[in-house]
Amino acid sequence: MTEATSSRRRGRRTRTESADTRDRILSVAREEFSERGYEKTSVRGIAKAAGVDPALVHHYFGTKERVFEAAIEVAFAPALNAPEAIADGPLDGVGERLTRFILGVWESPATRAPLLAILRSAVNNETAAAVFRRLVASQLMRRVASQLDAPDAELRVELAAAQLVGCAMLRYVIKVEPLASADVEQLIARVAPVVQGHLTGAGGA
């Protein structure tokens, strides 16, 4: 084996190890934020749980705010497919498609847990809320609004999101009955027309 070949292999191995370490830190961070909330989670605690030095967490992400943003971006990724979901069909069915998609994300145990961590942190801490707003505004709402041909598209999307987030908060976070145990198809049938009204109904600018 030549020295150049050995060097390339070491380089690939180092990059793989770095990626694995970064992923492990993010995985641990999501668990820490979920269990402790934003305020009680620290970079030192994340590092300890991940089995790395705190300096390595700072190396990859910088501040705790940036760790949180990176962690929730991965967790929020399934919801970022919403623009494609609403674009796949006629405009008069967009409310049903968006409602079904968002509630479907919440219904899945695999995606519900990280979303709960995001909401709990955002509700209880302004820094976490600012990160969440920035992510939602730039990567979700503006992309959904671009699918609508209306001068007040962003407001319409925000009103629709308020309807869906409110439903999710009451059903999955606060667990208010009978909403918490209602059949999801029943919820979609009732909520979708309201979401449709926000997105395409008369009124606005």
C-alpha cells in the first residue's frame, strides 16, 4: 500500500467518524431537549451523554442555540414535505391534503416524540421559540405560501398553520378529551374545510 493510498483511506475513515460523532451528538441533543426542555439542557450535559468533550460540541455546532436548531431541523424534516403534499392535486382539495399530511406526521410515534420536544421547548423558552419561528417561516410557511396564487398568501398559510398547530397542541400535548382520543379521520373531516377556507376562501387583501 502506498503512502498516498493509506492517507486517502485515513481521510475517508476520519470523515466517517466525524459524521458519526456529529449524528450521535444530535441524537443525544434531541433526547436531552425532549426530557429536560431548552432551559435545563446544557452543552456540557449533551456532551456527557454523547460521551464526548464539550469542546467537540462547540466545534460542530457552536452555541446551545445552534445545537437546538440543528437538532430540531432534523426532527422537523418530515413536516418540510408539506409544500409538495399540497401541490400534488387540485387547489380545491388543498385543505384536506395539508390537514391529512400534518396530522399524519403527528400520528406517527417516530415523528411525534421529536415534535413534542420542539413544541415544549418553544413554548417555555423565547430563544427556543425564536429558533422554531425562524425554521418554520423560512423552510415551511414561505414554501407553502408560494403554492398559492393570492396577495395575502403568507397570512393565509399562517392562519391555516394556527388551526393545525392548535389542534395538535390540544390533542397531542395537552391531551384534552374528547379531542385527544377522537378518530383521526373524523378530525380530518372537520378540520380540513376550515383549513381550506383559510387557504383559498374569499376575503383578504
